[in-house]
Amino acid sequence: MASEQETGANQPNESANPPDSARQGAVSRVIGALVSPRATFESIAERPTWVFPLVLIIVVGFLFVFSFSQRIGWRTVLEKQLATNSAFNSLSPQQQQQQIDRVVRLAPIAGYAGTTVGSAIILLIIAALYLGVFNIVFGTAIKFKQSFGVSIHAYLPLVVKSLVGLLIVWVRPPEGVSLQKLVMSNVGAFLPSSSPAWLITFGSFLDIFVFWTLALLGIGYAAASGKKLKVGTALSVVVVVWFIFVIGAVGLTAIRG
């Protein structure tokens, strides 16, 4: 009896000592999601976390908007953009100036709001959308906190893109900076400004960092499903949902002309 009690006492307490993969720290997960995604997303599936990467996303976005406002300024960028807009060019010079002044006042507010509240809302929507698709269509039992943890960590490649853009803003001469062509990582950045707006919009989605994010979403949701789904299946679902969104965005741009 005593030997049995000693044996039981010496057995590890699994609830008190979770697997090493589940004990990854917040910083380790941020780095791991980018360089070692399979193990990292398995860790996130076992013990979902999201606070640190969300704060990182918000801080980097805030710094980018602040740096762009101070270093480049919104007026120069908006004047270049609106110069190719047929509706804007049909206005009188006074009306054009009034519209530019109005947009310049609103642009920083929209930028800061988009990088704080906007980022959180978008990631919540992504998490809820994929949660519904995988649980309803494929019968997985993914929890919302798992889905949110996966979506936030999968978003990190776009944070890398923002950091690259932040560096370019401070290194490149202000007059040579274009917001649409800041980081030449997508097809749209290489299209001439005279190209149709819908084509430029479509090309902007064909981005290396976006593809990286989609791959991480596939790996993450495969892990969150408890390996009920293979990575290839999860990735296919992610890409289909993303492509439907792209078609919608391109169609809306075409309608607006």
C-alpha cells in the first residue's frame, strides 16, 4: 500500500504541469508564430493567449500613423491620389481645395482609430467568421478564445510589413514616398497609376505578407481543431473565405469607378 502511495505521489501532476508546448511565453509565441508556426499554434490551441500580440499590433500601427503624419504628411499623399480621380478633377479648384482640406483633417483620426479600435474589431470579426465556418461546416469544436488567439498571431506578418514600412518612412526622402507603393510586396504596387482602380485593388491583395498570414491561419486552425483537420484542408477553407472577400472588395471598387 505504501509503495502504491509513494508511486502515486511521485507521478507528475499533469494539470499542475502542462506540456512544454503550452507553457510558451507571450514573446516566444510572437516569434514562434513567424518562424516555427506548427509548434507555436499547437501551444496556442492548448492555452490560448492574445493580449500581448494585440497590444503589439496596436502599438506598431500607432507608431506607423504617427511617423507618417510627422515625416510625410497627409496632404502631399492625398493630392497625388486625388489627382487621378476623375470625379475630383471635375471639381473647380476651390472645391478641390476644400475637399483636400476636409480629408486631411480626417485622415489622421481615421488612421489612429483604424490602428487601435479598428484592428481589434477586424480581428474579432475574422475570429468569429472562421469559428463559424469550421464549427458549422466541418463539425470542429474550436472555442472562440482559440480562434481569437489564432487570428491575432496569424496577423503578425502584417505587423512585420508595417515595421518595414515604418523604416522606409524614416529612411526614404518624403517626396519619394507613396502610401500605396510604400512596401513593394504586392502586385498592385507595380501597376501604373493609370491602371483601373479595381485592378490595383485586386493586385494589392496579391501580397507576400497576406499569403504568409493565410498560411498561418491554415496552420493555426488545423491545430485548434485538435488535428481533426489537416493543414491543407484548413488552408483551403481560409483561402476560399479570403477570396470571397477579395471579390467583394474588387467589385465594390469597380462599382465606385
